[in-house]
Amino acid sequence: PEVINGRTHKATVVDLSPWVEYEFRVVASNSVGTGEPSRPSALLKTKAAVPVVAPTNISGGGGSCSELVITWEPVPEELQNGEGFGYTVMFRPLGATTWTKAVVASVEASKYVYRNESITPLCPFEVKVGVYNNEGEGTLSSISIVYSGEDEPQIAPAGTSALSISAAEVEVSWQPIAWNRHTGRVLGYEVRW
């Protein structure tokens, strides 16, 4: 801290965080050294302010067909800057001009799920998440791309063939289903006989 002239009996402390409790002590010093600190002052809470830190790690994806799942890293309590803290989630299909806005009024929230039958599987969305409290709306995150939920594969593997290896074994092979916007990511195959 800045050293204050010995004839001064008050000081303004700056760069404190909003909506945080502080206590203060004063220490006297001279050319010989520094004395013991005073007893702590009573706790004093700074005034609330609009939050300025946006959520981080905006991502999501997965979920069921016709769902857009959006996730984020929650803002720590010491950066919420006031009561009534929550999140503002904004999203739009990639290339669209109008944003859809949803409010998540929970301090602990880290996920929002938007359900709508008109969402096509694996549709890319632009997403940003902001913060607010009783003082007003704060900062928005930068835009992230999140894909809507997948649908089940709509086509079957092709080129299925079987080769007898022994009296008890048959090797079955097929051409894999290539990833595309309509089939999604194939996580596995089931062989039936």
C-alpha cells in the first residue's frame, strides 16, 4: 500500500472488488521501523456493481434430437458483484441474424437446454453467454459454435460380407458410414445373425 503522510488521518482505498466484505488495519511507521497494526475495523461491504466477468469455456452439444445443449464454466461468487446473479444465454443458427435469448436465474447454473422440434440434427449454432445481477446486465462471452443433438443414423452400412474362418468363426466386414451432417458420428455397430 501507498505510504501516507504522518499528518494525514484518513485515506481512500481504491481498486476494491464490488460486493465484497473488507476489514482494515492501520500501521504506523517512522525512521526506526514499523509498529504493530491497529485492531481490525468492523467488516464493511462494498456496494454492488454490474458484473464484468463473462462465463468461460462456452461449449455444449450432444443431447437428444431437437435439442441444443449449451454449457459454460460458472462465474465464481467473488466476481458476481451483487445479489440476483444469473446468466443470459443467447443463440442463433449459424448465418441467422436474430438471436434467441433465455434467462437462467441460478447462481450455480452451468447448462441450458433448448428444445424445439424444428431444430435439425447437428445444426451449428452461434452461442454466447452473459451475466447479470440486480444492478444490470454485464459482459457477454465471445461467440462459440455449438451443434444441436444428433438423430439416429438414417442409413445402414453397405458392402456387408462374411468369410468363414473356421467351424466356429465367421469374419463379418462392412463399409463404414461416413460422417456427414445427416448421419452424425457413428459410435459403434451392431452385428446381428
